[in-house]
Amino acid sequence: MDSLMYLLNGFTVAFAPMNIMWVTIGGVLGTIIGMLPGLGPATGVAVLLPLTFTMGPEAALITMGGVYYGAMYGGSRASILINTPGDGAAVAATFDGYPMTLKGKAEAALAISAIASFIGGIFATLVMVAVAMPVARFALKFGPAEYFLLFLFALSATASMSKGDRIKGFISMVLGLMVATIGIDAQSGVKRFTFGILELQSGIDFLVIIIAIYALGEVFKSFQNIAEGKKKVQKEFGRIWISKEEWKRCVWPILRSSPLGFFIGALPGAGGTMAALMSYNNEKSLSRHPEEFGEGAIEGVAAPEAANNAASVGAMIPMLTLGIPGSGTTAVMMGALLMLGLQPGPMLFQQQSTVIWGLIASMFIGNIILAFVNIPMAGLLVRVLAVPPKILYPIVLGLAFVGTYAISYSVMDFYLLIIFGVVGYFLSKAKIPATPMILAIIVGNNMEQSFRRAYKISDGSLSIFWSSPLAIALIIITVLSVILPIIGDMRKKRAAGKGQTA
Amino acid sequence: MKKTLLLFTALLILSPLALTAMGQQGDSDQNVQYPKGNLDFVAPSGAGGGWDLTIRTTAKALKDTGLVKVPMPVRNNPGAGGSVHLASLQEKKGDDKTITVYSPPLILTKLAGTTDLDYNNVTPLARLIADYAVFVVKADSPYKSINDVMNSLKNDVKSVKIGGTSSAGSMDHLQFLIMAKAAGVKNLRDIDYVSFDDSGAAQVMGGHIDLFSTGLSEVLGLIQSGDLRALAQTAPHRVGEGVVADIPTCMEAGISATFVNWRGLFGPPEMPEYAVNYWRETLGKLRLTPEWEAARKTNGWDDAYLDAPDFKEFLVQADNEFRDILNEIGMLQN
């Protein structure tokens, strides 16, 4: 009940006209930043950092929070419309969002992504009010062994994500794991595959590869289509909304993905990208018609969108309750807290309760505002599809380069962008799916490092990987997630076989 | 053919001369008024880290005190533990506008073989502040003092798992080894050090590692709340107030060593003398202002001011100390 009192108090802060203005500005700014390839919430918050000097701590946190989840709303716009995710968390929205656009259902995809984001955000904020502390304490149970198993579970999604040919899916995954080993190995200090290039020592940022594979890949592909005269533009647009039937398909996926996303977000080091990919995989394996996934299933957009927005709320938990940054964005936010003279840590909730609860209350308001802003905004954005490719794709190309530069201000990344763009093109020619590679690049390094940490801590005994109940639970769900789709396939084949003989 | 080549060579030889002449002309102009126009403050890391925080705070304090009146926009040039920016500074020889921040990794990245550049390839202006290393354990850990840990390591070098957030051979690792060496632990090479990313504090709280070697300001909140117990810090004296002031130094525990995570400001290589003098003087003044003191207090930074000549001497000394330890654990590369 104390929480409710604090929350009411927080609303008095959040409802101050200035703070409503800040959350709107932050949210809209975040949406726009999220839409641009390469520019994600971390960049958005970093850009705001100098500005926060001039604000009070409440306003600063509220604005930065708005940018964070605003970026989650915006990230999927470009995924859906031009197959170019704005950041890692929006990759999953390309799987079904873009096929929906190709089928002329961009309006529904944009609408469900805003609706799912809204529900995910509100749900996660409600849960945060109730259980922030217990969740933060539970997350501490995740040691290196558990993290390894969690990343392994995420990677096992490859099995279901590679449409059709599993072997090609694994080829793609292995390529990704290889790329993930580039850079200085933190456990030994040894440089791996850096070829004497300074910029490669901190590894390759997965965002560069996402932009390369998707944005450049899309440009290359369209280039070919234009030449062959296949690419058409959409001329007529419907209302940005969904049908009752579509809503029915999405309710449960959204309600399942929101808590999942929230929890994954609350684990330091996991984050929105993992949350979105895991929830997508989860829905696919639970679905009664998994074959529609990847072909434009609306719940394939709803689930990851709900999850990544919930994850952005969850990610604030370790920062606010323990003073531990759980993601790149919250690390920057923590830097801002310090500059504002607040000491992050368990005492923050008590010492700065108005600031913290003001932030939490503003997340309710911010999500409502964003839902209202995003639906009409999507109505404008969808008209991108009416832009002739000749004009649209040069712009995409330009944005890809700008976005890449914004990641680490490194010209080296341009070369990587082009190299991986070409790699992506040939992968698609060879019908090798790119997503397992992306997923492997995102989790590969963390997975390997977690394994080595665990191995060192246990003095070289593998039993650490099944020595806690949590670890065993993770092993079970991983095994299930690999086996279930295979059993499903076999059943279907058998059923089909029976149908023929009968 | 030969003639063109000759001409080309002559041009090549002459061009730096011409450039210097032009540069000198520029110098005499600026001598009258420095700084002029925008300065270029650079954090060699991404936003939100220690370097970023330091340079932004410094820029703000310089502005608030009115010591510097020209704009001081801060930009980030991250990569390879600051080495990317260090390399790009080499293209700015003699520039008077770029001010950047570094800390012990400036020495360590070279020793680890990441780069061939180090403090000799920049112009030290002043050492400003210090944060100290602290060794923390879980609140219910059996280790009650730093000597408990060292004794346990002496009995069985594998018995205590040390965690940190920098990679092996880097700061969090070395600051512990310096203490272990001074405490008389043998075979430093066999001590298990586990490198984590941001979440190291969560790992020690969850009991996955035994001891977390980190910076005092990183875990201040968790020490204050009692979630973590600080066994010792590495300053030559007690620091801070409240629970922080209760943390004993390693010296008090009979380990005669200190570790200072200093942060200082640097200019590009061969920074002109007028600029160096300006910054030495300005930073010397800044250090005594109430604004700077307030900023230090907020961030939990100790005053560690050293003027450029002393700073340079200090860097050589720190370099030697790191070399010894890295050599001992077989990680010295350069």
C-alpha cells in the first residue's frame, strides 16, 4: 500500500505541466530517434545529457525515460515499412512486419505495433510499481552459468527462425558466432581477429551489421527489383487500425510477451533485443499456425513490440533499485543521475522518492501520450510507401551511413557497413536466412564470456551449469524449445501422410 | 621524370617548413588572445562513463566559475579503451584547442599491446581528481577484512574468485594484484580474475564471485545501503564521510601499497607553450574554487591535483609499477 501512496505522490510530480511537456518532448524525440537506423535510445539519451544539466532531476529523468521507451515505439516503424530496423530491439519487427507491408497490410502492422507497445509499457510499469524490489533481488540469482544458459536458450530460437532449411539456419548462426569473437577477449586480454586494426579491438557493434544486412540489403534487393521493373508503390492507404479478428489473434501474445519482456529487461545485460527475439520465438512455438510466422502473421509483430517496450521499463529496475546499469541506455541515464547529484543505489527509492515515483508515474502518462501521438504519426509515415524507390532508397542509403557513423563516430564502421551489406546480399541470394546470424552476433560474445566466467569460477568443472534449480529450469525450456518445433513438423508430416493414404 | 621526382621531393621537404611558418604566424596572433573560438573537449569513451563524467563536469565548472569564457562543447570519441582517440590525437600535433581526459588506461593500453601510444604521445596538463579502488564482498561473506582474503589466497590461490569490470590485465585486475603482491601473496599469475561487463556488482551480491574489485564511486550506493561490505580501499588516507570514511585503507591493514585511479587533462602532442601555460594556470585556479569542490563532493572524487611537471613524473612512476605486475603475471606485451 505504501507503493500506492508513493505513486499518487509521483503523479502530482508527473502531472505538473512542465513535466507533461518534457515527457511529450522526450517521447516524440525518442520515437523519431528510434526510427532512424543506428540511432537508438542510448544515443538519444546521450544527446540529451548536456541538456539535463539545466533541468531538475525529475524533469531530466522523465525526459530521458520518455526518450527510452519512445525509441521502442519508433524503432519498429522503419522495420515494418522498409525492412530497416532502427535498432536491435526492432529487428524482430521485420520478421512479420515487412511481409505484412508487402501484402498491403502496413496500416495494421503499424497500428498493432503501437498498441502492443502501449500495453507492454503500461503493464510493465504496473508490475514495476508492485514488485520492483523482489524482481531486482531475484535477478541477482543469475550468475554466469545461468546467463550462459539464457543466451543459449535465445540462440536456440535459431531452430525455429530459420524457415525451411535448418542447415542453412545453422550456417548463418555459425557465421554470426564467428563475427562475435572479434575483439579483445575480456577474460584473457588477448586480441582475436583484429588484424592490427585498432577499431576492431572493441569488437564489431551489432548495430552496424543490422544496418548493413537490412538497410543496405534492402537497397541492393530493391535495386534489382527496380531494374527488373517489379517494384510497385502503394497508392491508397487505409486507416491505421486493426480488425476485431486481428485483435483477437494478438491479445494473448501481447499479454504473454509483456511479462517476459519485462523480466528479460530487468536482467542486467540481457536487454530489449533479446526480449523481443525471445518473445517472437515463444509465440511462434506456441502458435497453432507457426507456418504463418515470417509470412506476415500479425502476432509476430505484436509479441516483440510488447516485449521490447516492457523490457525498456524492466531495464530501469536494476538502475533504480540497485544502482547497477542493466543496458547501454540505463548506463547513460546513470551517468546523468550522478551529474545531477543523485547517488544511484538501493537508498535512492527512500532518499529521492519523489524523483523516482515521479519518473514511474510519468511512464504511465508518457505511454498514453505516445500511443496517441504514434497512431496519427503512423498515418503520415505509411505514405513513405508511396515514395518512388528511386527517391526512397537513396535516402535510406544516406540514413544508413549517418546512423552508422552515430554509433561510435568511426569511419572504420563504413567499411564494415559496406562489407556486411555485400555479405548480406549474397546470403539472401543463397537463401541463407540472416536472422540467425544477427542473433548470434548479439548474444555470441555474451554467451561465450558467460561460459568462460562460469568455467573459471567452478575451477573447470562443468557441473556449475546444472547446479542450481534456475539453471536446470533454463536447460529444460531450452531443450523443449528445440524439440517442440521438430515434433510439430513430424506430426504434420505424419498427418499429411495419412491424409494421402486415406 | 627524374626532374619531376626531384621537384616533388623538394616540395615534400619544404612543405612542413611552410606549414610551420604559417603555424607560427597563427601562434603570434593567438598569443594575444587565447582561448579564442570554440574549444574541443573530448571524452575518449562513450557517454555516461567515468571519462565522460569527468570532462563534462570540468567543462561545466570552468564555465560556471567564469574561468573560461569561450564555448567548450564536449564530444565523444570512443573505441579500444581510449586508444582510438589517442591515435586520432596524433594527427593534431601542435593543436591548441583539443582538451581530453585520461586515467590509468592511458598507460595500460600500451602495456597490454593495444596501442604503441601512451602518455608520451600527449601533453599532460594537470592531474585533477582521484577515485580509489575498493574491494567489496557480499554482506554475509565470511571475509571480514582484506587480510582474511589475502590469507585465504596464501593458503589456496584458487580459493577466492576476484571479479572486476575491466578486462584481464586491465585496471580492476591490476589494482587487486598490486595489493596482493604487497600483502605477500605468491604466484599472482594463478589468482582467478573474472571479467564482467556492467553487472559486476550484481554478481558479487548474488554470491557468484567472492570479491569485486572496482572503483569506490561505482558501488557507493550499495555500500551505504549495507548490501555490500567494503573490506578496504586503496587511498593513502581515509576518504569521504559516513560509511565511506569507515572503510579502512590497505595501509592500515598492513599492506603497504596504494592505488590511485587518477584522472587528468591532456592536450594533443606538442601543444603550444602558451596553451599549456594557460591550462596549467586555469586548472590550478579551478581546483581552488567552491564550484569545483562541490562538484568533487557530489561525485565522490578526491582532490589529486598535480601540476604538469609533477604529473609527468608521476606517470613515469605509475608506468613502472604496472610494468612490474604485468611482467609478473606474464601479460606485459609492449
